[in-house]
Amino acid sequence: MKSKKQILRLRKRAEFLTVRNGEKRRGPLFLMEVRERTEEESNAAKTGDNPRVGFTVTKKNGNAVIRNRIRRRLKEAIRCHAGRDMAPSTDYVIVAREQALNAPFSQLTEELSRRITAKGERRSGRKRRTERPEPGPVNGK
């Protein structure tokens, strides 16, 4: 029998704040913060190499009923589809946007899978400036 990877939950504020210092992956439906745990952190939390996920839905998204509905949709998308793509010993925090409420479930799962597997990808066409412009007159003066 094939063993299923168990996805654990982030519950403490300190865990959420630690993940906040990790990589950020932005999308139209949510922001995903990702951080790999060290072996010591995994041992201290007694989580093994299972991935952990936490959900944040702010009051800006609506009242409690709407926020809980968004959270339930994200949990189900992780449970059914995107959980299999999660890397071991990694923590994920999903900060939902208002669009996650009305987006088709298939789009939600595709976006989650895309953000989970994306590893430090940059947008094409945008270059990071390597040198500062030379100091000179402002506005041609």
C-alpha cells in the first residue's frame, strides 16, 4: 500500500512569522510565502519531513463567513490536488486575496500547483538593475 504524504498545519504566530522571512511567490489569487526548514527545526517541532501549510485571510477580504469560505476552498485545493507537489521539510503560508472567493476551483488548484512548484522564478522581460545611475543634475538642470 502506498503511503500518503501527510500535510501538517502551521498554528502558532511564531511559525507564521518565521515563514514570512522566506521566499515570496505572488499570484492573482494569493501570495505564497515559502521557507525550507532545517533538520533541527523539524526535530524541535516534531514534524519529521512533512510539509506544513498555514492560511491567512485578512479582514480586508470580508466578514467572517467570507473569510472562512475562502480558507475552506484553499484547504480543499491543497488536500485534493496541490498537496502532492509540496516539497518535504518546507513550510508554506498562503495569504489569500479577495479573488480567491469567486475564482473557479480548477483555476485555484492550477494556481496553487504553479506557485508550489515555482522555485525563485522571475518574470520574463524584467531585468534587475545592476548599476546605479551616475549622480548628476536632476531634471536636466
